[in-house]
Amino acid sequence: MNLFDNIMTVSELTREIKQTLETNFEKITVQGEISNFKAHYSGHWYFSLKDKDATISCTMWKGLNSYVFFTPEDGMKVIINGKLSVYPPRGSYQIDVRSMKPAGVGELQAAFERLKKKLSEEGMFDEEIKKTIPQFPKKIGIVTAIDGAAFQDMISVAKRRYPLVELVISPAKVQGSGAAETIVKGIKNLNKQKDIDLII
């Protein structure tokens, strides 16, 4: 048999590879360390997942990363669920990530401690900038997602324990890409109203 009897084009070979990989790795769970994390202005996340011997590119689309309850950082160990995807024009493959969680309690705690340290260095916890909260506030501003359980809980508790209080809602995205920006905007908007006693 001549070695050159069955000649394939690059497109034919890539199509076979794509079908084989995407069929056999349609549902995968992978643990690794995040590197080169980038939150694109479009809302999509691009990053690599690595261990000591290998690296694989990952993408998490805007519609899915909005459900991630923490902010990924380089060096963070995570567990992702997704599927393998081949991109023929570059002859490359990546994981299309459907969900992500910290690889352990320690990872989430470490992220919290990093944020706490950063805010402390900025003076956010200094006593001189703290304001006294009224014992019986007349008007409370709330920054949250209006379709979330937390919003309904706050309304229920307010009606039951302190029905005289007035609640002012500033709708915001509370998790995923863009959440921080909408929360900051909500706080600023409520802070402009001088008769609001406190903001949650």
C-alpha cells in the first residue's frame, strides 16, 4: 500500500478531529489553576487552565459567567464543567466553560482575604470614616437584584418587624461580569438622596 494513497486536505483532517474531540468530550469536569484571566468588555471571560504539566485555553460566555458567584483571579484553583470545542481556522481547541466553582473552601477564603487586605490598605475600615447608623431608620436604600430571593426576604422582614420604614430599591446585577459596576452605580444613586438613612 502506497503511503500517499489516502490524501486528506487540511480541512478534511480538521473536520475529523473536530468531530472526534467534540463528540467524546461533550461533558467534561476539569480542575486546574487559572492563568491569563481576562474579562473582555463584551462580558465574555478568556483564561487558561493549567497544572504543572499542561495548559488549555478556556472561554466562558457572558450569559453563563453571570452565574459565577466570585471573581476569578490568576492563581486561583477552580473546578469547571464544560465541553471541548475545536476552532478549525486556527487548528486550536479550547474548553467552553458552562460552570465554575472554587476548588475548595480555602480558595474562596483566600480571595476574600485578598480583598479585605486591599480595602484595609485603602482605609475603608478606618473608624474615622464610619458613620453612625440610626437605631430606627426612616428610609433604607437597597441595592440588589429585584428578581432575587434576597430582595423578597428583605421586604418580608421589613413588613414584619418594622412596617413604618420606607424601602428605596436600586436594581442591580449582583453576580457575574458587570456586577461590581452596577452595584457601585446603585450605591452612588442612592447616596445622592440625602434623606436615606442607610444603604444595604
